[in-house]
Amino acid sequence: MRREKIDVVLRIAGSALVILGWAVVLNVSASIGGAMSALGDSLAIPFFVRTKAWDVVIMICVLHIVTVHKLAQGLFT
């Protein structure tokens, strides 16, 4: 499979995980949903780097840092 195809599949999977993650945050567990959202963010980044959508990369990175910080804060309290 070509790299472009893999990036697109990862972006779609990442977007689905982010949406499902926030649904889990709201209805089930904040830590599980946050982890799903963080994983989805990580999967989507390669596509946006390849397409040079730097504003989206920066936005995802900032939201990813906030999510990981909240997850770590929940683990150690």
C-alpha cells in the first residue's frame, strides 16, 4: 500500500477514535476516553504533516499535550 493511502487510512481511523473518545469521556470514563482521543490525535498527525497543514498539526499537538497532561494528572492523584 502506498504511503499516501496509509496516511489517509490513519487519518480516518484517528478521526473516528477522537470522536469515540470524546463520547466515552462524556458517558463512560474520562481516562479511557482521553486515552482514545490521544491515540486518535497521534494517528492523524502524519497525514497533516505530509500535506503541510501546519496549523492543524499545531492545533492537534496543543490539544494532545492538554489531554496527556490531564491523563497523567489523573493517574498520579
